[in-house]
Amino acid sequence: MNLISTRYSFASAYLKGEEARSIMSDHIDGLLQRTKTLQDMLDIIRDTDIGEYLNEHAGNLKTFDDIDDMLWRYVRECIDRLRRFTLPAAMSRLLDVYLKKYDIQNIKNAVRGIMDATPPSAIPLGTIFDEGYLDDLAAAKTFEDIAHVLVKSGLGDYGTAVNTIRENDVRSVFEAEFLLDGLYNGVVARTLKGMDEGAIMTKAFGIVIDLANIQVVFRSALMEGAGSFGEFITGGGHMLSEDTVRELFALKPNELAGRLENTEYLTAAQETLKNYEKERSVTVIDRVLEKHRIKLLRELLSPRALSPSNLLWYLFVKELEVRNLRLLFKTLMDGIPPSDVRDYVVTVS
């Protein structure tokens, strides 16, 4: 923790102020219970930073695509605001590496677009976007085209993963995506090493990896005919080694919670199994684990002061806001009562 840096003091004060203006549980309750029109939703979140931004551009919000585009514009504005500050060097490095996750998602979308012969969605964040090549990526017709865009963007290492894909081979796509995630996780780990409170943030990313592995384990255990996923285990977890995760694949669903008894994930496992028994739907896996992911990250990162952890939590909060609003706006625009997706909305408070 850097107690003397005015840059850290200013950045931390700003980020804490922004956190206080994020969408809270009261806003979500209102969105779920009292919305029949787009304007209802905008009025309920008017006192938040993202709500203020959307209300300023309300005249341009006619379709869900308009809303989706505006939400991502808002996130870009948030990032641009941060970059206009003189951030501590560690925060700047963290911001740069974190945003590469959107490069990974855009690459995956481009690959799937080629496999499905459909136009891929593109998130206007990350290095590819900053370098001006996102349209080229979306227009790629072959995997070689994607790799070429990545080289031009300075992300040639990720291109090596794309080049492993074999045409019309779904398994090779899955393997390439797994390799892309591994490359990104390696970049994150190297960036955090030696950084102020790097151990705290490494733990945060480790929790994310652990829960992603647990998600795969539960899917394998609960989905009949899902096949074996044991070879696709992400390394770098906080409490679960790769060998431990492999052992979980050999267990029956009712044995999984007991095996996680001495970890931070016991409650999540118990709740997943309980809800599955009631609903008999694998969607409970994503819903329950996402809720616990945010809870664990909030407890770890939100109380920190004067450190890059403030920025990491802020980025998680912005992601969650966009995720929730995309879901709720889409539901409303499709004529579905927002209350129907209550179980899929996760809040930070």
C-alpha cells in the first residue's frame, strides 16, 4: 500500500466516488419491479453515473442495438477518463493488461463468426480497437485473416493460437480458445508480479480461475452426455491446483461439496447443488457461481485503499453494470417482464 503518493490518493478517492455512484441493489429492485417502458428504466437509474450517461443520450436509444452500443460507449468514456488522469504506474499497467481480455473475447467472436458463417459481434475495447483494426477483425473470412490482424495489432502471440484451428473442426476451436485464455492469464500473472498489492490481485484472479474450473466440473457432473472436460483445466487458481481440479471430475455431484469443504467455495457448491435439485436446470451453475464470484471479489478488493486493487474492483463493477443492464434492457425490449430474469441479475451490494 502506498500511503504517501498523491497520485494514489487522488485515484483512490475518484474510484471510491465512482463506486458510490454505481448501480446498487435498490436500483436493481426498482428495475425488476417497476419498469414497463424504456423511460421507466432510465428514470430509476438516473442518479447513477451510467444512468446519467444513458439519460443524456436517451434520444438516441430506439432499439436494443442502440442501447448496447451506448453501454459500450459509456465504458470507453470511463476508461478515457481514467487515462486522462496521471495514474500511478502500477494502475496504468493494470488497466492496459485488464483491457486485453476484450481482445480475447473479440478474437473468439471472430473465430465463431467464421465457423458459423455469421457476422461476429465486436466489443469496442482493447488493443485491437485502440489500434483501429476491430473492423478488419470483424470482416475476417479465414483464420489466417484473423492472425494477420493480430500481427498488425501487436498481438502476434495470440495469432499463434488461432493458427492451430483446423477448418470445420469444432474441437480445435475449443482448444484454441483454451490456449488464448491461458496466454492471457500468463500476461496477467507476469504483470501483477512485483506490483503494489500484486499478491491481493493475484488472489482475485485466482478466485476467478477457481470458479471457472468449478463451473466446468459441475457442468461435467450434472449434464448427462456432456463428456469429459478434464483436459481443459485452467492453471493459476487460488485454492485449487490443476491436480485437485482433475480429482473433482471423478466425483459424483453429491460428493463435490464435501471435497470443497476447506475452501472458500463450499457455500457456492452447496447452493449450486441445492438449486439444481429444485430446478433440474444447469443454468443454476452460472447463476450461483457468478453471485459468489462477485461476493468474494467484493470482500477482497472493495475495502482496499491507496492501491491498484481499487482500480481492479472498479473494472469489475463496470463490467457487472453493463452485464446487468444489457440483460434487463434486452428483456424489456423483447416484451418479457424484467422480473422474469431476477435470478440472473447479480449486484455488488
